[in-house]
Amino acid sequence: MLIIKDKRALQEAVNELKLGNKSIGFVPTMGALHQGHLSLVEKAKVENDVVVCSVFVNPTQFNDKVDFANYPRTEQEDTDLLKNNGCSILYLPTVEDIYEGEEDFNLDLKGLDNTLEGSYRPGHFDGVVRVVKRFFEIVNPTKSYFGLKDYQQFLIIKELANSFGLGGEIIGCETFRESSGLAMSSRNQLLTSEEKRIAQEIFKSFSNIKNQANSVSILKLIEIEKERLSKWFLIDYFEARDSKNLKEINSETLQSGRLFFAGKIGKVRLIDNIGIFN
Ligand code: AMP
């Protein structure tokens, strides 16, 4: 595995591969890698000749300085994991390397950024869009892989890719869960064992709603589960939204509805989402 810290060296390596007609699958991450990330790498490996991964904790997407400072950083373990799981090129840029040469741009996200995470983390998606646009310009991938764990981010990245013709094909990958149902997340490392046990309740609530969705009103079911989870969590939101545009669901859009949860347990904020009928 090639480890590259400089964008020009990365671009040279990618250009050479493209001259040889090789397809490039790109997996951007913030590190502290787990099996969820590796499932994206695996999919990229199956679908492309070469896999490029990045590990970069992007300061511009953290609206909270303490959260940025506390974000887990495990560079050596990440490097070893990627080397052993099919990554060919690991891009480990500095902040300067990414943002040097950035041009101003306007992007209409059609309201996708103003709701859910956007309401609770002001400026977060501006930072995500900025960094992913830079990555797409630098890496110029054939296909790019994003987790549906961050569903709102996935929709926003698709909009970014369509608007600028960047990133190649955007592939959404199913959320990888522990056997308990807890969605894997780098932030899980920050939970105590008791908090981790409680964190499983999010998936239990999702399952309770999915199991009764055919016979009971979704809004009623969410109200019950929100009440149940509020014993342990400081909940930011628990809502059903249209999976295409994140608007509130109605009887016509119910079939393509998704549940979205965000809440804090102790000091750690967790998010998760799931399709109601699929
Ligand atoms: P992050 O390092 O948290 O920025 O995540 C990098 C990529 O991995 C994003 O596209 C995430 O949506 C994706 N990802 C994170 N956790 C999971 C998971 N449990 N299952 C699938 N994809 C994930």
C-alpha cells in the first residue's frame, strides 16, 4: 500500500493508473476505522481495479471545538487495517494540502442541509461539502463510497456530485451493525461499557417501530419510542422523513419513509437511521 501525504503525488499516481485504464474506487474517512468503514473498502475493491482511501479529520465540519479535539485518532491502527484489507493508496493529507487552491463555489442543496443534523450542527454540512469537493477534485475517482449510516450526508454528496460532475458514481453502502444492532461508529470508542449497552436501545426502538408499522400510526409509534429512549438519551430528534428529500412523511410517502435518530448519551452524540419498510 502506497501512503501519500501530498496531493500532487496522489494526482500523479492516479493519472498513471487512469492512463492504464484502471478504475479508481474512493473511500473517504475520518479514521478510527472499524468494520463499517472496511465494508466500504471491500465493496470498492470488488467494483474497481484500485482502491484509494483517505483518512482526514476535517476541522471545517466540526461546529464544536471540543468534539474536534476529542475525536478518536488511531493513525497506525488505521494504516495497518487498510493495508490488510485491500486499500492500494492511502491519502493522509494535512489541512493545508487539502484546502490550498480551493476555489469559492455556490451549491444549492435544496434544503437538504437545513434539517435534522443541519439544525443541530450549524455549518457542519458546509464543511462536509467543502472537504468532499476538494477530495473529488484531487482524487478524481471512478466511483466513491459513502455509508447510509450518514444518510443525510449521502443525499447531500449525491447533490454535490451531480451539480459539479465530480466524484464519479456515488455508491451508498448499507449500515454495518454490531450483532446487538448498534450501528458501528468511531464515536462508539468514546462510550463506557454501560453507555454502549444502552446505545443498543436505539436499534431496539427502530425494530419496535418497524414491527408495528403496518398496523399502528408511525407518529404514535415514534412518540412511544422517543419517550422510552428519553430515559437514557438527551434526544435531538427522532423522526420519520421521506428518504428522497428528507421532508416530513405523509400517507403517500410513508412507504419510502426512514427513521432518523440523534441523541446524546453522556458526552457522546450518536446518530442512526433505518428504512421503515425495507
Ligand atoms: P467517518 O469516518 O465517520 O467520516 O465515515 C467515513 C465513511 O464511512 C462515511 O461514508 C460513513 O457514512 C461510513 N460509515 C461510518 N460508519 C459506518 C457503518 N457503521 N456502516 C457503513 N458505513 C459507515
